[in-house]
Amino acid sequence: PGYYAFGKALEDPSREADELEREFIDAAYGEAAPPMRGFFRAMHRRWEVRELFDRRETGVPDRRYRGYSFGMKPGDDYCYFYPPHVLHTMSACLERAKAMALDEKVKARLALVEAEFRYQRSLAVVQSIYRIYRLDPSWEALDLLETAVQDYKDTIAWLMPGGRSHRPGSLRSPYNGMKFSLSSGAPYGWDFAGIRAQGELPVADVEIKDRGARARIAPYTYDPDSPRIAGGADEEDAGFLDPSINAPFDM
């Protein structure tokens, strides 16, 4: 729906995104459109909330906060975009849509959506359980993590049978032409049997990496009538700051 909405908005900028999204879903999924609207709404609204905190066009007066690292590790994005309640909503909507579908073309499109969602869901579940393990390492959490990692590996094998892209509903795969390689990083590359044989739980080492402009993240006060923001700038930050507001230039 996103690509359709972008294209139509270029033709007519006065049209609303929600209207265009609904137009596409109704045309693509026919009798199964109502639950599919819920499927895409759950996903898109989650992305929109993230953008309110992270994008540069928010109008937030203090630009120091725009360089704050929203996702410190790659897996954090999956935990945020696909938390349990969003996964459950999307799964329920997709199952309902499959039950309502009568047209073969609609069934094929749903199979295509399901293939991509299964892959995204498998990653999100691994990262969510890995967070639990990092918070409180235990053998029980390790068992859950192993099950999730195996499901991720099974999903990759299902998407790439015999090294070729799976074609759900005979349609072109969303991963057509891609070559999947299993991640070797934690926890995907862990030897779970070896860990149990050793009898010692691995320590999850998390490296924090900030991105964006260098800026001090601290409580602040903002006076729209004042050319400066309370707090001032350190000498080492001076070259990165917009002197009109004493905050980092947009990158």
C-alpha cells in the first residue's frame, strides 16, 4: 500500500494517505479487505509513532534531541516495530483474511503477504526473547531462545527451498533474487547444544553505538522568544551547533 500511496500522492498531493491505503487494499484483497486494513494499519501506525520521535521534520524546537539514537542495536528496531501485541493483531487479521478469501488471485496475494510476514515475525520473536535473556540469563530463557532461533532458520529454509526463492501463490517472491545467509552473530550463531554441555550460560555483550550529530542529551527549557536554549555549548561542540538555536545542524 505504501508504494501505491506514494505514487498516487505524486499525481494528486491533495489526496490523504489513509484514503489511498484503503483504495489499494480494497482493490487488492476484495472480500478479505476489512481484516487486511487492520493488518496494515497495525504495522503502519507503529511506524508512524516511531517517526514522531525520530524524524527531522517534527518541528521540535530543540534539535539536540534529533540525534538521539532511537535504535541502539539492529535488533532493537524489530522489538519496537513488532512488539507482541502488534504481532498478535497482524497474525489474527491475516488469518481472518485467509478464511474470508474466495478469489484465487486474492488468495495468492495473501500468500505473498504471509511469506514476508513470517520472515519478519521470526526475526522479531528472536530479538524479543533475546532481550529477555539479556535481562535475566537463565536456562529457561535459553530454551525459548533456541526454539525461536530454530524457527528463524526453518523460515529461511522455507523461503529458499533448494536455494531458490519460494513463490507463494505462484507470484513473484518479495525476496526474489536475494540470497539469504544465516546470521552468525548472537544469538543466531550460538551452539546451544555446546552451551548446555559446557554448563555455563553465555553473557550477552551489548555494544551501544550512538548515531547522528554530536549533542549533549540533557533536560532543557525552551523560550521561543529567546535566540538561545538554556544550557549553552561546550567548546568541543561549537562547530556542530547552529548558533541561532545552540543545537546541532540538521544532518
